[in-house]
Amino acid sequence: EAGVTQFPSHSVIEKGQTVTLRCDPISGHDNLYWYRRVMGKEIKFLLHFVKESKQDESGMPNNRFLAERTGGTYSTLKVQPAELEDSGVYFCASSLKISTDTQYFGPGTRLTVL
Amino acid sequence: GIQVEQSPPDLILQEGANSTLRCNFSDSVNNLQWFHQNPWGQLINLFYIPSGTKQNGRLSATTVATERYSLLYISSSQTTDSGVYFCAVEGQAGTALIFGKGTTLSVSS
């Protein structure tokens, strides 16, 4: 069984540009989460989808971040326009059940904003 | 919100030594997971352990939910055990994992 996959693995962009990150959860997992770790800080929650609906987006830092999960399968996270402080590693995770279940993490996308 | 504290922040071991990593959390939890972040940055699931004890090879974990702490034991450490170990909890009010700052383990041969 394939794990959570993320694309790209690395992205280097200039301030003001747009970047779109993609996450493919484990097949059959309705729950999909985005997290990020900015330099020197803890891993922080961004948002949670149940199928195509946003269950919790309390961690989204501002309106420059837009997450979608059309059709309840893969998800995209768009940053527009990117700022220097957006640099970090963006992780995606998925789980079968909501709460009380293991969240499986993808390998992450390392975003560098110059 | 829930606070998660991990100790020690850094740990240096010789190959073959045993170690105990601790995770304290400030409120009741539905979920507690231990992860190992390898040198490539990947988060590897070690244990899902909101309570009780589990073992997987040289690793074992114990969570005492009533006292709000979890321990990760690494026995006969190997250089491949090096990396950052994270504890993450999910509070009863939400579904997001809240991560500690991690313990950085360095195992030398």
C-alpha cells in the first residue's frame, strides 16, 4: 500500500511568486491534514479536511494560503503571494478515522522563498 | 491549548547504549504519537499510544494517561537511530496533532 505522497519535494521561489503544493493521501483515508515547520519552530497544524470539506482551518496563518481538496482525493495548498517567512517544510498527513487514529505523514515539501 | 514538553532537548549516546525520552502533556488526550524524523526530514511513525505500553523491536513506549506523560525507550542504540524524536498529542476537543519541540538524538559509533 502506498503511503502519503507529496509533490514537489523541494521548491525554491522568489518573494511574491505563487507556489502550489500537492498531497496524495493514503487510498481510502477521508481525513487529510496539512502541517508546517518553519525554521527553528515546532511543527504546527494548518488545516484538516474530511473528504472535500474543511473540518478545521484554525491553523491557516493568513489569506495568502488556500487549500483545496476537490473530489475528496488529493489536496493542494497554494501560497500566493509567497513571503520570506513562509519558508519551511510543509507536511501532509492522512488518517482513516477522525480522531483516535494514527496520522500518517508524507515526506514533506521543503519550500524556500528568496 | 494543550502544552507538550519533551526532554531532554538533546541526547548524545555511544552505540549500544540505552535511552529514555520523555513527553509531558498538560491535558487529557485522544491520541499520542511518537515520530522519528530521519536525516532526510521524513517523519516516521513509531507508535500510536494514547495509553498503555507497546514494543517494536528495540523501541518501546509507555503512556500513563492519568499522569499525562509518555516515555520512549530505545535499547542498544545504533547510529541509524540518530535524528529528532517528536511526541505529538491530539486533545479531546480537536483533531490536530500538537507537537513538542523534539529530542535530538546523536548516536556515535
